[in-house]
Amino acid sequence: MSNRLSDATSPYLLQHADNPVEWWPWSEEAFAEARRRDVPVLVSIGYSACHWCHVMAHESFEDEATAARMNALYVNIKVDREERPDVDAVYMEATQAMTGQGGWPMTVFTTPDGAPFYCGTYFPRDHFQRLLEAVANAWREQRTELLDQGKRVVEALSGPRTLATAPPPSAAQLDLAVQALVRDYDRDHGGFGTAPKFPPSMLLSFLTAQDERTGSHQTADEPAPAGLMAFGTALAMARGGIYDQLGGGFARYSVDQEWVVPHFEKMLYDNALLLRAYTRMARRPPGPGVVEGDAHALLRRVAGETADWMLRDLRTPEGGFASALDADSEGAEGTYYVWTPAQVREVLDREDAAFAAEVFRVTEEGTFEHGSSVLQLPEPPADPWRYERVREALFNARQERVAPDRDDKVVAAWNGLAIAALAEAGILLERPELVEAAREAADLLLRVHLRDGRLARTSRNGRPGTSAGVLEDYADVAEGLLVLHGATGEPRYAHEAGRLLDTVLEHFGDGSGGFYDTADDAEKLFNRPQDPTDNVTPSGRSAAASALLAHAALTGSERHRAAAEEALSPVVLLAEKAPRFAGWGLATGEAVLTGPRAVAVVGDPEDPRTGELVRTALTWAPLGTVLSRGDGRDDGGVPLLRDRVPVGGQPTAYVCEGFVCKLPVTSPEDLREQLLD
């Protein structure tokens, strides 16, 4: 019997469609088959850009002897963690509880009812074959103990998790978060902790907002800790190997402390969050300290190049954004990206090759495997014109290499992050094509993913997947639509965001001011996931708080404002003890402290003065400020635009807080003065 993955919409599952393993997709039918056969279930969870997932697939799942053992002894289920984050979450919690660590591929043995009794991650083939036999023997001879183990795990992970409600974090508590981050900050290389080192994208947004609120960035001779950590980290990453110096975009993480050698997979969510963070850090003119001219230009360039990479390498024919690029090509990790001196000389003449090797730190010893080097740019090139010419030549030559595979499924949440980032970048970098790309991605989500008010988690080739949207999908898409409304002035995006957030309040609430990650009518797992911590992406709870707060500022809804503030309760607990896991919540807490402010710009959308007011608002308003724009003739049903009219026939801006507005202004200079007041 062939496996059942050939009709999947997940590229990860399709990678396994030709395995000799008789895979099942996640389904009740698979567990029913295990009960019929009276065998345990092996659940294998991974994702398409995961290097060790590929290794285990080649070693074990493509091996006939290993597959024969799996087929004879188990019902085997393959899960794409990006398509089913709820399944991944409950089994990851079990894996961490049993082993003290987690990762992918995740390998979980369960009862026919789905209760996990043995968990692990990657297993080499010989070890895995022995494990298959040992677990099967235990199932035959010690079944009672395994069933009891599964029952204990389910009971331990299914208890109540209600957190005590607390007000949103105060200024003093946000300051404590900064002090806690100082203790983890790497003063030599930027970032937090040691290897492996991940891009702290959400912390960059929090620290930038905190720095701007306290005024230290623009007034002090030496930057205060928040600014030092934010800009020091962003500049170190931009100069390192984690950033693709030829093609733009960031890799998943650095395997070393100095940002030199990345794990080469490139994810949409990382780059969307980093695009937004870099755009925000570069939005204002250069100031003292770490953001003087050259550094500011680098931040702005990296923001633009990251957006370019997203449009060039991740955009799908339907207008959305693919999930990831693989780390591997030609059967090895990083092959597409690294260079030897000899490879550089194949592309450039002797003098340019020597220049490139010096600028990008390509050495005979190498910084990666087999004498190859990851390109870095630790110093600004002495000859910028020559640098650009050499860089273009190397990029064009690299385009001829075998590129990494692309996971082309469209994930709603990550596209929501991309929409927000591109809409802001399009205004601040004065690149309208980025706003248009955000609009096309939003229209795809509304056209394909949204049915009867509910979101599908994924789509591929314009076809929606079968997995229901989770909390982060609703929240991140809502935030993206709200930002896009401010960039375009189209009221429909604000209205659709409001409907998504009403679904959040109706179907995801836990009754105690928090949210579950799955809806109340979603598939029931042995545990309903509820994680308040921000990890590689904003938690569903933090994302919901941010979007609810923005919606409240746009509409005046006290219900949404109260829900946002209650959802921030965990941030108070995490601020001092674990701020690295609360970046998005801390940034939202900063927005609460500033109001958040709301700016309504009304005027002819074709009038350049209207665009200048919008750009001024995004440049000088506190981070977290909500922007709305209209033509001044029709408010489009957006409450913030009601009765806001152009003054003297000129485009006009209204700066408001809680729907109480200052005097309208028509010049960018007056708007800036109000925003900085």
C-alpha cells in the first residue's frame, strides 16, 4: 500500500509522499486504524526547511528495511508543524517534559488514542531501528505500563493554566525588563546569550520603542541601554554572515556567538519581523551614538534589501508569500551561499577578486566547511562603487547555482506579519511597490483563506488547506490589515480586521482574560494549547493584544481595549524574569503607555501632501501609534475618520488619544511637533 500524502497541500508532507513508509496524514482515521490493528502510533513532526528532518528522512524514511519495520509495527503519521502548530505544541510540550529538551524532527510514540508515552527528536538509523523494536516489544509485553505512562503525561499536561490577571506593564516594569536584558546582552557581538544565537526581532521593536519613549536615543551623548542593545544587535547582524550579503534576507540563526556562520534556512516570519524592526530603527534621521550616518544608512539598506528578497524569492504567483527556503541544496547545507577564494576568482578578475575576498572575508582557511567562507561585511567598503559592481557580479553568478528548495505554502499568520512590515516599509522607504505587494497578499488571504468568517491556516497554489486557523493567524492577519488600512486608506481592511478580532473574542477566550491558541470548536487534542510566551514569532496572546489595542484606538471600542490589556497580564510576570520570551508583549506594553496615539490623515490620496503627512506620522509618532487615512469626503465607516475633514481644502492630520484630538494641522512640521510633544 502506498502512503497517503500525495494529495497534501503541505510541501513537507509531499516530500515524503514517495517514501516506502506507509504514512498517514494527521487524521482520526489513522488512530482508528491503530485501534483496529492494535498497534501504537508513531507521530513524526517536522517542517520542510529543517536540516535534521532531511537527514532522518534520508537515513530512515527512505530506507526500505527501516520502513518495513515501521509499517509492520506501527501506524505512522507525518505532521507538518507549520500546518498544524496545535499538534506540534501539545507533543512538543510532552517531549520537553519527558526529555528536558525539544526540537525537530520530533519523534513521538503514542497509544491508539494519541497519548504520548515515549518521545525524542532525531535518531540515527541504527538507533532508530533498535528503538522501533524496543517500543514494539514493550507494547506487547508491558502494555499496562505504557498505557499508564501515557495517561500520566496527559493528566500532567491537561491541568488548569489560568494566569492571575494583572494590569498592563507599567513604565517601571518595562524598565526592569531592560535591566534584565542587560544581564544577557553580548557587549562584544550584539544579541543575547551565547551560541546558537537567534535574531531577537521582537526585542528590537521593544527596545527601540523604549528608547524613543525615554528620549535617551536623541538626547544623550552615549545611548542608554535600550538603544545600545537594539542598534548594536541590529548592526552586528547586518554585518555578519547571518545576513545574506549578496541577496538580502536573514537566515534562521547563527551557530556561533559572532553571527558568522548561520543555519542557512531562511524563514518568512523571521524576515517579516526583522524588516519591520529595521525599518522602524531607520525611520528617523541619524542621531548621536550608534546610529550616526553610516550605521543609519546600513540599517535602511538592510531593510530595503530584505524587502527585495521577500518579493524576489518568496512571493507566490497568487500574491502571497511562501513560508521558507531550505537550508540545503545539492544534498548539503549552505552550498548555495558560501564561497572559496577559487570560486570568487572564477567570477572576477584578479584585482576585483582580491578586493571581494578582503571585503567579504573570504579566506583560504574558510569560516565554514571544506575551506569555504560565509560572506560578511564587518567594515564599510572603502570603494562603494566597486563594491556594488563586485557584489552584483557575485550575485549573478550565484543565481546560476542550484538554489535551495522553497516551501511554497502560504501561512496566514506569517503573511499577516509580512503585510504589516511591507506596508510600513513601503511608506517609510518611499517604495509604493511594497505597499502594493502587501495589498496583494492581503487580498489573497481574504479571497482564499477566509470562509464564512473563519480562516484556513494555509493555502498552496490558491487552494486552501484543511487546517483551521489558530489564534496567531487571526491576530497577525488582523494587525497586518490594520496597518495596511493606514497605508492605503481602504476602509475594507479595517472592517475585515475587526471581524477577525470579534472571532478571537468569541471563540478563543479562556474566560479569565487570556486566550487559547485554538478555537473552542477546533479539533480536540489531549490538551488545548495555550502558550503566552513569544518565541520565534509573537505568541497568539501577544499578537492578539497588539491587534486588539490597535483596533480599539481606531474604533473607540472599550471592549477591545479591555481585552488587550487583560491579555498582557503574562508580560508583567515575564518582564523581569524572562523578557527574552516576551518581546512582542513588551512592545505592546510600550504602546499602551503612549496611549496608543492615533493619527487620522484626510486628503486627496493623489495629492503628494497627503502622502507626506502619512510618512511624517509613521516617522515621528511613537511606535504602536495607529494610523488611519481617508479622502475627507467619506469616513468609510471608520470611527477615527468620522468628522475629520480637510482644513482649508488642504490635506490635514489629527493627532488623537482616546478619540480626544489636538488641533488639526496641515504641515509636516506642525504634525511632527505634535507627535513629539
